[in-house]
Amino acid sequence: MNTVIDNFLIPILPVMAFVLSALLLIIIECIKRPSLRPLSNLLGILGPIGAIAATCYLFKSSSLLVFSNAALGVHEAWLGEFINSYNLDEITLAWYWAIGAFSFIGFVFVESYFQESEDLPEILILIQFIAAGMMLLVSANSLLMVFMALELMSLPTYVLVGIEKGKHFSAEASLKYFLFGSFASVLLLFSIALLYSYTGTLQLGQISSFLRAPLGGETSSGILVLAASALFIVAIGFKIGLVPFHMWLPDVYVGAPTPITGFMGSAIKLAGFGLALRLWWGMLGPISSHWTSILGTLSVVTMFVGNLAALQQRNLKRLFAYSSIAHAGYLVLGLISVSKVGSVINHQSIFYYLVVYGFMFLGVFGILALIEKEFGSADISNIEGMGFSNPILGLCLTVFVLSAAGIPPTAGFLGKYLLFVDAIRAGHTTLVVLAVLSSVIGVYYYLRIIVALFMTEPSQKIVLPIKKGSFLFCIIACAFLMFFFALFPNRLGI
């Protein structure tokens, strides 16, 4: 019995917190009593709180030091019949914490945004399952678990994007996301089949060992592995919004409910890059030299396409959608630096960047949710003069914008600096120069937001009602973290 608890239940405590919360919410929803609505909201927020608490317990009980020099694959745990398909290590626990924190803030924003909607319990249930899928995804040690976790994360997201049934753009975004996401899943499944036919295993570590042997160049086995690797890159490229696989992202981010967009751009993007680390670096690391130049080119193209497209946008949701694409390019530059240098330092910089970016993105879309609720759209004209009519929100949005632009003394500047330093160490100096030029382009449209906040006369007085103090607290907390992580980067392992 103790073996079952130690090897099965303990490692998945954070996942169980979300799943248990979702199951209890389903039971309460089946009762259909209005008096139980407050209990549903409480259970919804207990999911991420329980996950964070369980993660802290695992840190302590496992005596694991975050970002130690331990390799991927330490402290393996089995998940039912999927033996060795689940991984508990320093990297996993750090990403668990980030997913739990993003989910907590996302729940606060969603609960406030949909508090008058009959769909709120269903939305909370779906987010619980998404969070559980994200945790399984970043800790997967088997391609079978990768696929199952990815679908557990993706399927509820398709529903959430189109949850506002009366809005045409929401339904269109949901359909578009479903079609592109399904196509990416098919590519991923096909690549898994190819690798399994070559290696005879689904374990990431064993596949990596197979790939350490020479591929044989023009032999059928070499071509098979390279084809499978290419399909992995395309599939993950769709999930993280890498150009040219980004076509779905702007429309989906605009059409989805604003708090859901914030959750997607922070937590789901973090999970996508967690998967990329597991596959591109952990599993495909031995053949990374075949793909470094291609991924480097895609990263630069992604940066410029995202920033140049954002220059033309007046809708702030679409502007930050293209900004998200550009940031994916910077992160891919960090990924190829990891695969070339192969040091834990590079992983630290990627994790730091993702956490800082995630809190920034959540804060931005929390404010945009208020604007959209009040005016029906998130056009830049709706924030003109907001720095004076709503000084707290105006200052918070300014902090988020400065961090996204990478301007000191915010954590966004330190995040880009760490990524670029790692890339230079890996020999990607030319790519770093291009990334800096791309960042300069991005500064223009970010500063345009600040001009609208403080240097433009409003056409109407902007007063954004905030019905819940927890909503404002989370926005202020996200802004505070932009300075806290800049002053104390060691809190994220730097």
C-alpha cells in the first residue's frame, strides 16, 4: 500500500487537486441548486490553491533542489499501467508551481468576468481539466502520456474559446482553433507512430538513447527519424504559434473571451514550451544539430512577423496576439541555445522568461477584460486618458507594456537579456542581433499604448467598474511581480 502511495499518488498530488476539484464541481452542478453557486466558486479556486500547496509539499518531501544539475528523468514515477510515463524532477516541480499560479489568477479573472453567466460552473470545470492536462504534459516521460495530456489540455480549450454562444466571432474562433489544433494533433500522432516503428519504445529517455547512434544519413532509418522530427517541430509549432504555423492565433485570441485568452497566452503557452523542452531538447537532443539552423531561421521570422503585424493593429487583443507570436520567436531562440549548449542555465532563462511573460499577459488581459465589458471592444481608443481617470489600472498597464517591450527596470528586460546572453554563448550572435532589431520594432507599438494612456485626450470619461477586490488585487500583484522578479531573479532559479 505504501508503495502505491509513494509511487503513484504522491507524485500526482498537484494533478489530483485539479481533477478532484473538477469532479466535485460536476457533482454540485448535477444537483442544480442556485444556493450551491457560492460553493461551486469556492471549489473552483481551491483547485489551483491545492495544486500549489501540493507542489510545495513535493519540494519539501522529495528534498529536491530546483534547477540542480540533475538530468531530465530523475525520480521516475509510474501512472497506473503507463509505467515510467510520468516524471517527477526539479524541472517538473518548478513548472507545476507556475501552472498553479497562472491558474489561480486565471480563475479569479474568469469568475469575475462570468459571474452573471449560467455557464460559469462548466467553465470552471473545463479550466480544472486544462490545468491537469498541462501538468501532465510538462512532466510526461512517454510519448503516450504526451499525446493524452495534450488532448486533455486541448479539448476543453476548444470549448472555452467558443463558450460565448451569442457571439459570431467566438464560434468562428472555436472552429478555427479546433481545426488547426486537430491537424497538429494528427501530425503529432503520426510522428509518434514513426518513432515507435523505428525505436520500438515510447519512453523519451530510451528514444534519446536510440538516437545517439548514427542515423545512417541516406538510409531509410535516418530519413524516418528526420521525418518524425520534422513532424514534431510542425506540431509543436502550431501549439506555440510559431511562424508559419501561427495563422489561427490572432483570430482565436480575439474571438475567445478575454480572460480565457489571458489564460491561453500564459499557462497554455508555458505548457507548450514545457513540451518543447521535453521533446526538442530531452528526446531529440542527440540530433538537434540537424534542426538548429532551421529553428533559428523560424525564430527570427517569427519575431519580425509578430512585431511588424502588431504595428498595424488598433484592437489591443489582436495587438497582443501578434506580440505573443513575437515572444514565441524569442523563446525558440532560447530553445536552440539549450539544445546546442545543453546546460541547465539555459533552461532557467527560458523558465524565467515564460513566468514573467505569463504574469504580464494575464495582467494585460485582466485589464482588457474590464475595458471590453464596459465598451464592447478592446480598441486602443477606449484606453485614451485612462491613466488619469483610472490611475491604478493605467499604471499597471504601463508596467505590463514596459515589461513586454523589455525596458528596464522591469523583469521583461532581464528575461530578454538572459535569453540573448545564452544564445550568444551558444554561438548564435547573428540571431541575437536580429532579435534586438526586432525588439526595437516592438517598442514602437508598445509605447503607442502608453501615449494613449497618458498623452491623449479621451473622447469620453473612462471609469472602469471593478466589482470584486480580488480582481484588482491580482492585477496589482502581476504588476508588482514585474519589479519583484527583476530585483530578485533568484526566486525563479536565476
